[in-house]
Amino acid sequence: MDQEKTPPETGETTVHREVRSVLSEFERHKHAVAQVLREVNAAAYQAKQESLKRSVEDLTHKLAEDRFYLTVVGQFSRGKSTLMNAILGREYLPSGIVPVTSAITAVSYGSQERVILHFAGSNLTTQIKINELADFITERTNPGNRNRIEMAEVQVPVEILQRGFFLVDTPGLGSAIRENTATTLSFLPNADAIVFLTSCDAPLTAGELGYLRQCRSAVRQLFVVVNKMDLVPEDERADVIDFVKSKAQEELGEGDVRVYAVSARDALTARMATDAAKLDGSGLLPLQEDLIAYLTSHKHEDLLLQACDRAAEMIAASSVPERHDLLGRITTLRAEIEHGAVMDKRRGRGTREHVEPAQSPDSLLRVSCMVCDRIVDAVFNFFRSYQYELSVSAEVQHRHADAGGFCAMHTWQYANLASPQGICSAYPQVLFRFSEDLRDLAEGRASKHGSNGVAGPPLPAGESCPACQKAVEAEKTAIREIADALQSESNGEGTSRQSVCLTHLEGLLHVLSNTTTAKRILLQESEAFRRIAENLQRYALKHEGRRSDLISEEEWQAPKQALTLLTGHRNVQPDALKRRQ
């Protein structure tokens, strides 16, 4: 057996473990609230209380939407787009040293990279490719936003955005294009939190101080960031930060304003090159950690507590028979959420642990059983040739009849490939065979062909099904080859993120000689099950909350993926194959 090694990271790759735990706890609480609302809705329906039912549906709608706008604001050429690209881990947004962004650009979660353009005064949208974004939102191609784009929604597979977060890039304040400043200021009331960006070459000018005050009046949470710190000698950086902090405190009248020193350019370069040391030196990680901590705790605590309070009011005012039980559950749940928030504040934020963000389309969750896939391919290739031979060869037809045909499942798979003419040519001998067996049984004679050892009426092929035999061979080969490939990966020869169903996981573990590989596969499978379970919950909540438009591709696929992981491919039936081995 190979020497034990520490298995590679198999969990979420967008945030560190502590933040992942907070996100999972929020998801758990949100769906616990949704479950209570689901039961209240059912009780209201049974009691014919339409008013209560409508109120519950409205609250579920709000819970399902769960959007949060983290808005980046600053004068032109401060590096807003570059900072957002650094947080996302790739150059999704165009950037430059002159005014670039002419329209509100919101980055949200999407299974595939794309951009949806929303136009002012219209419900119509236009979808474009992400590499075409600059042609629609930059000052060069859309000066003063003459195309009247209300918002360009950039959808990318960065998992932190899947929790309902929107990173919003705004046109630069104070540029020569007045429309840009007006667009940004008019969007401020929609912001839930603001990252206000200045830069070390001209930190917090008089004009910026006025904009800073407007931002503070629009939101409760404000993050002040000084960018381009790579231009300042290390021994002078503390002075720059102290200056910005004192000016901000004086302008806002607040005793403690935290200021973050960042080089967005260095952070983006480090992210794209997976240079952990350079990323740490860029100053991005403290800002990112505090952003995520706020997004995943404070804002969502408010959302959940408000939902609990509203649900408790509705339940208490209702006359449904289950109201005492439901009220007790929502009260307990509220106390648990509130207690968790208090404990989080006492514990603080912990240590920073950087993990690279996952944003490539190749990292999307694609779930199927890799053993089942090999079996399906093998059986399909078998049918392609066999169904032709069966339709033209008398010898093959008689042999097929003697075997009792295919098993029930493979009979219908054969029918999907064969034409009516092919079935009419291939199956007379099978039916003649069963006709004789049934007559022999009726007249008390032993069946000529038997019934696979089962007393009673003759049955379609079981042990003798030629397609099943082909599937068993393919299963054994696939498990052996996949096990060899996985153990090669443990030796640094590749990586895999494919899954297997529970039945084939058992078979795979039996042939793995490397316990480190087995542990890695189990952790990988555990993560796949957890993520699909969360996608199922999100789908259900968005559907019930009348927000099906927000359902992502992974969430649409989750029902099929869940059943595949549990039972295998519908055309394989692993348990049936197991009995034939």
C-alpha cells in the first residue's frame, strides 16, 4: 500500500473554510425558515385561509430573491474594475487609465459566462458574449451611455456569487462625462454596501470627500480602500493610510474608519498566476475577508431574523390548527440564528487562509457516474451492431429466442434503436418460443426452454440477457481502469473531478489499494452530495417564491443529478448488474 499523503483540497474553492462554514450555516437556516413557511402555506391551504397563504407566498418570494448589491464607487481611473477583477480572479471587466465604464455593470452568478443587457424603459433584454462586453459599456463605444443600458449583468461561475451577491461596477465619479456621475449617484439608493475607492497618487481629494459623504448616507456599511499602493515606497505607506483615515473620520464624523491598503493590479496579476506570496503582499486578502464576512453574516442575519419575525406574526395571527407547533419552531429557529450571530461576533474572524477562486467553466459541477457512463456507451455500441444482425440473421434470431430475448430494461433500450421493421423481423422467434412455453405450462408439460430456474410462467431473459452480459463486462473493466487512473492522479499524474453513483463507489473502493486515494474520492463524493443538496433547496425555494427566473443551470440539473448519484444511470441499474456477477 502506498505511503499516506495529505489529500489535496476537495472542498469549495472560492472562500476559505471559515467563510464556507458561515455560508453553509446561512443556507441551512434559510432553508429551515423556508420549510416552516412551506408547512404554514400547506396549513393555510387546508384551512382555506387565502389571506395567510398570500402573505406566506410573498415572504417566500422575498426569501428566494436574496439579492445583495455590493457596489464599488470612486472617481474615474481609481481602479474599480481592476479591483473587481482581482476579487473575481479573472479579467472579466474592461479597465483603463481613462474613463472606461459608462453603464452600471453587475457581476452575478451564472453557470456559463455571458452578459445580459437591460435597457432603460424596456423589459426587453439582449444577451451577448462576455468578450463583447467592452463594445457596449465602455466610454469609447457607448459615450455617455447613449445606448441607454440600464445595467449590464455579467454572469460568471464564481461560487461566492451563487449566494445572491452582485458585485456592482459603477461609472467613474467626477469625470468630464456628466452622465457617468449622474448614473452612479442615482444607483446609490440600490446599494446594500459600498466599497469606496481612492488611490495613493491623490488620496481623498475635496471632491471625493463630498462623494464619500453621499455614500455614507446611502448605506450602513462602507469600506474605504486606497488603491495603487504598489506606487508608494513601503516606508511611506503607513503615512498615506493615516492621512486617508483621518480625513475620512473627520468628514464622516465617525470615531473609527477602517482603511484598506491595496494594489488591485498586483492582486489581479497574482490571482491569474496563482502567486500566493504576491497576492498576500497586494493587501487584497484583508479586504476580501472583511467583505465576505459582512456579506455572509451581518446582512443575511438581518434577512433571516426579519423573515422569522414576519413569519411569527403571521402564524400567531392565524387560526390554523398547527399554529402552536409552527410558532414554537420558528421561535426556536430565530433564537438559534440570533445566538449564532452573537457567537460569531465573540469569536471574531479568525485567521486568514487563502484558496484560489474557482471561475473557469471547467470547474462547474457536472455530475454523472463515470462507471455508468462507460456501461451506457458499451451497451449502446453493442446494440448498434446486434440490432442489425438480429433483423437479418436467422441464426442470431434463434439464439436470441433461446436466450429469452433481452431483459425488460434492455428490451426497451433495443426498441429505441430498432425500427418497427427491425422488430418485426427480429422478434417472431422470441414470441414463438414463449408461445410454446406457455402452452407446455398450460398442458402440464415441462417448459422446453425453462424459465431461468424460476417456477411459474416463463419470463424475459434475466441471467441470459446478452446486453446485461456486455454491461457486466464493461462495469468490471471501467472500475479497474478508473481505479488505476485515480491512483495515478495520487502520484501527481493528473486530476479528476468526476463522480460515481453510490453502488459503483462501493465497487471502486473495493479495488483501490491506496487509502489516500480512497479518502480523496470519499471527500470528493461528499462535496458533490452536499452541493447538489443545496442546489435542490435553492431550486425549491426559488420555485415556491415565484423566482424561477433566478434558477441557475446547476439548480435546473440538480433533480436529475441527485437521482443519478443515488441510483446510477437510469439505463444501467447497478444493483441488477451486481446480482449477475
